[in-house]
Amino acid sequence: MKCIYKNRLGKSGELMAKNFLLKKNYKFITANYRYERAEIDLIFEDEKNKMLVFAEVKTRRNKKYGLPEESITVSKQNNIRKAALGFVNNFPQFSNHDMRIDVVSILLADEKAEINHIENAF
């Protein structure tokens, strides 16, 4: 039961992050892109700067276990890089774009969302 709840929290965080990045005039490409066993939460294009933005979203309800972004391990970072490179290999129309990996950290407390967008996180 807890797993379903956690997944719902993650999905609502991804939706908040997607809307947040859309307001920054990024063009949404896809969500939950998988390459082999690696996965990236959101992929956007910054058309003005010819940049692909790969966003990892972390959502928490409190800071009991630290800030959301602190839970991204080196192994997770490597998987995100792998998914990003896999995406570019599978979609050559983006091969002339620069790439950036961002983290969107969301802390949900008292019916408010505190969003921290960390560009070029790793």
C-alpha cells in the first residue's frame, strides 16, 4: 500500500515540475523516458538556446531524511546520464543540441509546494 502512495507523491511532483518548467518557456518532449534500465523523469527543449533539459524530479513531504535533491546518489546520476545519452542516440534530430541535467526538488508542506530548480545539477 505504501508503494502506491509513494508513487502518487512522485507523479504529483512530476506534474508540478512539468508545469513549473513549461512556465519557463521550455517545450515539453516526454516524461519517464527509459533507455535500457535507465530512466529520466522529464525531458524538455529550450528552443531559444538549442538545449535539451533532462530533469530529475524529487518530491518529499518533509525534511526528516534531508532535502529531496540529497537523495540522488552517484549511481542514480549515472543512470540519468545514460538515459540522456540514449535519448539523443535514439532521436538524432537533437544531436546538435547542448544537453543539461537539472534537478527539480519539491518540498510539500502545509498545502504549499516549495520548488527548487537546480540547473546543471551534475
